[in-house]
Amino acid sequence: ASARQVNIAIIGAGGVGKCFLSQLEWLAARRQNQKLVLTYIATSKKAVYSDSYSPIALDSVVSTLSSSSQAPLALPKLVDYLAASGTKTVLVDNTSSQDIADAYPSFLRRGISIVTPNKKAFSGSYKLWQDIFAAKEEGGALLYHEASCGAGLPVISTIKDLVETGDEVTKIEGVFSGTMSFLFNSFAPTSGAGGGKWSAEVAKAKELGYTEPDPRDDLNGLDVARKLTILARYAGLEVESPTSFPVQSLIPKELESVASGDEFLTRLPEFDAQMEEVKAEAQKEGKVVRFVGSIDVASKQVKVGLEKFDLSHPIAALKGSDNIISFYTKRYGSNPLIIQGAGAGGDVTAMGVTSDLLKVLAQL
Ligand code: NHO
């Protein structure tokens, strides 16, 4: 392979993965002086690759994958396969797999760079977080995960820029879940009028590709807790895990142990009255309820849950699946740096992954 070739390996071809593939095809066709070659792609069931690392055509990759009879390589084998190519390689992890996240150190140590929207590596144990960054140094690899918070919005790059230029983050707060934003904006609109049944809005959010593969990961607050864990760590707090601070779950107790996400969605309508009550209680005070998260750096407090807001508050007035994230810092004083926009969905999330890939490519 020529020095200007970069191999790409992709795991995951679901909602985000498919959008990423079409962005990659667009990018590869326009990339000058650097040839992007897809040498491996896998889902949980199938894979496409060859011992000679022959290029997998990007315009037909989805159908090639679905008609493939190859099984995915076990992770240690995949590390060896990618490292043995002798060509610079970027792994794109478009899954939500903890196993793959746990294997990041072994990829990075072998010099394989990683871009990903998967939150699990950066919001798992603090030990994994430390291992990942040590392995990255050791292997001289690159690592970006912009889409792990706020989809394509520049959230991770912003907090890194703030910290690495010597600013001090004092507080971060906002709406960090595209799903929760969508749910409350449509279930409890500021206009007071309308608003569908809670369970119907949840089903719609799943259909629109906003939710995690299992929507319970959004409704139990864990998805927001993961994002706050990541941001808190960049802000300098040694948060042990996304379950080491208070997180309010919106999953009815009775449905906590239901086996599948689909069964959960089927039974959720039985509990619509509970959410109607939450909505009515806020309405009585002339407010709306929203699902928010905050990090107070000085007191080391992180929390996630429901809060009531005046109708004129920027958090109450969000639209669609928008996130809003306010960074309070020494430099910015009492007027925070605010980032707002779509916080979920295949295309905008994939854009975060593709722009990370561009950052890696520029340095290879
Ligand atoms: P899918 O559609 O379930 O696809 C997962 C793919 O991974 C499938 O092809 C599956 O076969 C493959 N896979 C799973 N485990 C595997 C394994 N062990 N080995 C090989 N393949 C495996 O999931 P999505 O929706 O495409 O999500 C992919 C990743 O993007 C997840 O890590 C998710 O957390 C992340 N992500 C998604 C979104 C989004 O909007 N869909 C966002 C960010 C990151 O900003 C977004 C967000 O935070 C959404 C959040 N729910 C919110 O705020 O409401």
C-alpha cells in the first residue's frame, strides 16, 4: 500500500452506521492525496474482509454485507488482522457494545486509531478511561469520540479546547438527551395545548432513530448519566462510573425487569397516567417539566433528573430533539458558552463520526 493510503475498519451498520457509510462514500470520492480503503466491516452477525485486505466497494457495501457468509472476527483476532496490514488504520466503532469498548486499549496500543459515537469506553469504569488514554500514548494512535455527547454538536471538542487552553470549567448544565428533549417538547409543549400520550411519543422517538438501541437506556437516565460522566472527567473530576451519582429513572418499577425493549414498548401505555400527573403538577405552577443534567465542579456534584422550568426559560423553549449545553467557566464568567442544536438522529450523529475521521486523517 502507498504511504498515502489509509485503511478503514468499521464495526456496526445500524442507524448511525448506515448514515456514516454514505458520508464515508461521499468523503472518499472527494479525498485528494489520500486513498481511503475499507478493509473490514462487521455487524454482530456478519462480516466482510479478506486476507489480502482488498478494498470493499463503498457504493454497494450494505448489500455486500447482508449477503456475506463470513462471521465477524473475534476482537483479539481483529486487532492482529488490522495491525498486520502494514498500513495506517482507523477503526470506526458504530456499535453500543461494551465488549468492543473494553478492547479499545488493545487496538490503540497497536497504533490503530479509533473514532466512535459509542459512549461505553469513556463512561465505563475510571480504570478503563485511564487504560484507554495510556494505550493511546503508548501506541501513538489517535482517538476521537465527538458523537458520544450531543450527536454532531461540538461538545467534546469544546470542553477539550476550554481545558487545554487553561480555562477552568466551573459548571455544566443542560439537556443532554435528544430522546428526552423530543419526548418532553412534544408531550409537554410550552403552548400547553396538545401533547400526545407519553408511550406514543416514546414509540415515535424510537422510530425516528433518536433512542438508544434499547429505549430503556434513554428513559432510565443512563444515557444522560454517561454523557455527564464523560464531560465531568474532561472537566477534571474523577467520576467512578455513570451510576456513582444520583440519576432519576423514568421507567415504571413494574417494567424494570421486562426482558426486551420491544416488550417494554408494548406495556408502556399501562403507565401513561403516571406521566400525565407529572405534567399536570408542573402546569399548576405555570411551568413545564424537562429532563436535565448538571455538573458542579467545585462541589463535585453530578445529577440527572426532572426539573420544572418557567415557560420563558431557554430549556423550556427547546424544539424537536435539540440539546442545549451551557459551559460556565472562569473566562466566560456568568454568561456561559452555549451550544444548541439537534442532539440525536442518524445523520447528525454520523456527522460527528465523519468529522472525527477527518481530524484523524489530517494527522496520519
Ligand atoms: P443500532 O441501530 O442498534 O446499530 C448497532 C450496530 O452495531 C448494528 O449493526 C449491530 O449489529 C452492531 N453491533 C452491536 N454489537 C456488536 C458487536 N458486539 N459486534 C459487532 N457488531 C455489533 O445503533 P445506532 O442507533 O446506530 O447507534 C450506534 C452507536 O451510536 C451507539 O453506541 C449509540 O449510543 C451511538 N449514538 C447514537 C446516537 C443516535 O442519535 N442514534 C447518538 C449518539 C451516539 O447523539 C445521539 C444520542 O446520544 C442519542 C441518545 N439516545 C439521545 O440523546 O437520545
